Amino acid sequence: MSLLNNKVVVITGGSSGIGKALVMEALAGGARVATCARNLDKLQDLQAQDKLFCYKADVSKEADCKAFIAAVTERWGGVDVLINNAGISMRALFEDTDLSVIRELMDVNFWGTVYCTKYALPAIMKSKGVVMGVSSVAGYRGLPGRTGYSASKFAMQGFLEALRTELLYTGVHVMWVSPGFTASNIRNVARSSDGSAQAETPLDEGKLMTAEQCAKIIIDGLVKRKRTVIMTGQGKLAVWLNKLLPSLADKMVYKHFLGEHDSPLKKYINQ
């Protein structure tokens, strides 16, 4: 029997990509799953699932997060697992980026995690459950062209690490996972310098880890209560290289992102 059987698992941002795959993986493990999205219509193809509760919420709004968690606890009496997955990215040089873009990324990626965790924590402490953040290698190593994204993920990880230490002897487990490049729509909706969606991806999505593969690794780490999970050899190399040889990491990361299709870094090369 799955260790998730009949557990109440809350997953933010379940309408697509890794979030949707996490919903399906948790349901397959027998969990009672609650998920949210800003557009409830995007959750419609999930709503026929048994043991699934869908809710309209924008995690950048504290009131929405509070109402979402309250609705879950009213429906199922508590929360065993909170997976803070909802997030957005960006791709633009800081020099060219409107500050509203970075503010939006912080509101969704960081504050969304803080809000949902704040209101779910009393129930999770009662169940001695798990708080998880879906982060990124960008939370360990700043990535050029993604200043707001890296900042939001660094903030998420700092928050979760501090919380984990606070709750060390309470029975609550706090962790985060860092997927590598995963085939999803996150790059298509990533923000440009003016806040508009990119509407394209610089990567060959067909060569990336699928959202379903990523979700399996995440749920496995959740069940095993791992401290952190860094996926892909490239991600692990980036994290360790940044610790051991940070100047070399600067050059290698720069070279990697300069090689992207239509890399914004080419602006500086051509000057």
C-alpha cells in the first residue's frame, strides 16, 4: 500500500506541467488531492478524478491562499502534505526588465509559498506532515537573464531552510526539490522584459525530462522525506561547481546561456 494512501496532499499550480503531473502521481498513490489554479477552466480535465478537489486561487494573493487552505481543511479535515509548486519564470536582461516583472515573480514564487505554508502549517503540525517547495537549480546558482527567477527561488529556499530548522523537533518535515530543465509550458509563459509571455521556448523540449518523470522523482523524495532533491547530472554539477569553483562556474554558466537560441546575453557580446 502506498504511503500516500488517504493522505491529504495540497498541490498549488496543478493546471499544467509538473503541477498537473504531480496531481496525477499523488492520485495514483491513493492520496486525496487538492489543487488550485488562477483559471479553473484549466483544471476541468482533472475534475472527473476521484479524490480530487479543484479550487480557483491566485497564490500571489494572501486572501486566495487562506481561502484555499480553509476550503481543503473544511472538506477533508486537515492537511498532510503541502507542495508549493505554482511558479513562473522570466527571460530578459535585468538592465531591460521592468521592475514589475521581478515583483510578480516574487509574489508568485516566494510569497505564494509563504502564504500557503502559513495557513496550512497548523494542520501540518497536527499531522506531522510535509511542507515542500518546488524550486530550481536557479535557487542555488544565479542564472543570467533570470535575475527575478533566481531571486525568488533563493528566497524560497532560504525561507524553507529556516522553517525546517525552526520545526526540527516537531515531527514536521520541510524540504525542497530542484528539477532540471523539464518539458512543460513554463518557458512559453515566462515573462519578457515588459511582462508579456515569451510564447516560445529556447530549448528543444523533446529532449528534456518529461513532467511525468519529474513528478515521479518528486513524489519518491516526498515519501522518503529527503532533505533536498537535485535532479539531473547537469544540475548537481552546477551546484557543486558553484560551491567549489565559483569563478569557473560564472564563466561556464555564462557560456551555457549565451549559447541559447536568441540569448539576451548576445546584446553585451555585440557591443
